[in-house]
Amino acid sequence: MADKLNIKFLEELTNAFGPSGHETEAQKLAHEYGKEYAEEILFDGLGSVVFKKGNSGPKIMLAGHIDEIGFVVTEITKEGYLKFHQLGGWWDQTLLTQEVIVRPFKGGAKIIGVIGAPPPHVLTPEQRTKVVTKDNMYIDIGCASEKEVKELGIRIGDPAVPLAYFRTVDRTRKEKKEDDPDAKEETREVTLAVAKAFDDRIGVFIVLEALRRLSEEKIEHPNTVYAVSTVQEEVGLRGARTAAQMIQPDIGFALDVDISGDSPGSKGLVQKMGKGVAISAGDGSMIPNPKLRKFALEIAEEMKIKHQPAFLKSGGTDAGIIHLTGMGAPSLFLGIPTRYIHSHHGMLDLDDVENAVQLLIELIKRLDQKTVESFTAL
């Protein structure tokens, strides 16, 4: 199933540099790809890009955020080390000894550094049991003085992202339907992808893949589609706010990663990698319109698109902002269960991505004016 996806573009998109507030490199890739399939391209004042297709009917906003979590240099020590602050949420224990790429203020080079940590040989027994917090970490770029750092063009305020590259993993898996005890075990060929920045380049990818297929396959639908690559989601859903204010959508969908509940330590999460697109029942930023969610579930069942329920007690997506735009817009979060989000290496199942693209297209085909009005009618 995953062979329908443009994996080469996904690789380029995830490998690109683009932390919150510094999304230009990644956004240029999205713009170059999406402009072929849009009838008009719009921009907000923060850097979000809107690919518009159609000029009549309900305004359907599809949002994925292009920014990834990263870092910003906050201090250059006299010994030549870089102190940093997070852009987006990092768990301290995922960082030590990991490599990062720093984008210097002067010059286009990308400088590789290591988040420093002392070897265990020099730690006291007490130190070995304590978590090192981000404020006690530093980036080592191999310099011996502040002057040497500045000669490389690095200044306070320069951004950094994880150094990690996209790859795929093929596996053969034996499965049977969980809700059917008499079902026979079936063999499924699985293609997993591992990369940084799936949060949320995968959402941008899904939005643009749906736009591509609507265009290439000349799929008819009674809507105006706004496929949006938003910015600064990881620092407060900011690009979604400005883009949605410009569009004033009637319906909103956020495409994003979801936390996969199938790895050790992820108890209490029903959504799992490889079980289909996750249709959210809610998170910390919103309660989805119940009628819209039911509509999505019914279409997924009718078209036999692999899907699953999902719920997060905290956190949120661009849908949390979109649904509050103007007088309100029924909105829904569609997620890709992903292991190890907010780290250097996320992992997901590409079949889940294909299911999300298919569901999005089927929703767009059926969302006419009468149906959209029915979501808020008594």
C-alpha cells in the first residue's frame, strides 16, 4: 500500500532543517512540491504557506505544521561551548551525547556539534543516579574559545536541530484481527520509516499528497480546499492561528503524529503503530465536533480504510486553534501513531500514512454544504 506514496519527497522533507521560527529551508521544499497542484498560493505573515484548490463550496482547511523541535543558542562560553534553550518540548534524557546541526548567523554552513556529557568514569555514585537537566548541558562544536566560535559565524540566537537522517525498514509481520478470535493469522509486508521531524513533516506530507492526488486524478469534490503548511506549532500553535484567520475555514483537519501506545512505558494509549490512521476523540487542546468525527468514522468503515480510535489527555494540535476561528469551525485531528516522538529518531508505519491520505480524500469528496451545516445543526 505504501508504494503509492512519494517516499523520496518525504525523505527530503524530514531531512530538511526547520525548527520553530526558522522553517524556511523545509518550507521551500513544501512550496516547490505543492505549487504544481494548487490553483493559488497564499502566505500569512508568520511564514505559513496555503495551497488553494477550488473556488466554491465549503472552505476545508487541511493543516500540517512544517516546524520541528530544536534548539536556540543562548550563550557562548569563554571555553567555546554553546549553551542552549529548547524550541518545543524535549525530555532531558533523550539529549546527552546526541549530535545536532547548528545554522550559523553568518554563512550558510551547517556546523555539527555534540551535546556534551561527562564519561561515567569521572562521576560520583550520587551523580550517576541523577538526571542531567538541559540547563546543565552544552553543545560541543570542537572550539577552544569564544573567539573561535564567533569566527565560524555563530551568534546567540542561532538555531539547531537534531542530526538524523530518514531511512526505511522492511519487515514481514504475522497478524490477525484483534476483535475476531476465530480469524486466521495473515502475513503482512510492513515498511516502517525512521527519521527526525516526523512531528510534523508527516502531516505536511499527508496534506500535500492528498492535494497531489486530487489534482493528478482529477477527483471532483464540492469544496474549496486549503492545504496548509503551518509554522511555529511547537511553540504555541501560532501559524495555525494566523493562517486560519486568513482562510476563515468552515471545516478544519489537523494532520499530525500521535503518540503510539505499543512501546514499553506507553500504557493507557489505545492508538498503536500499524493499526491505521488514528481518528482522535480529543486531546488537551480540543473536543472534536462529535458529528464530524462520526462522519469520518463512518466513511472509514464504508471504504474499508484501516483506522483506529485515539485520545490524548494532554498536548494538542493545530486543530485546537482552527476550531476556534471566527464563530467556530468543526475540526478533527487525524494522527499517525509514532514511536519516540520529540527525539532524534521517530518511527512510524507507512501504511498508516497511506490510510490517512485515503481518508482525507474520501472526506473531501463528501463534504458538501448541506453536510457541513449538519455538523452544527440541532
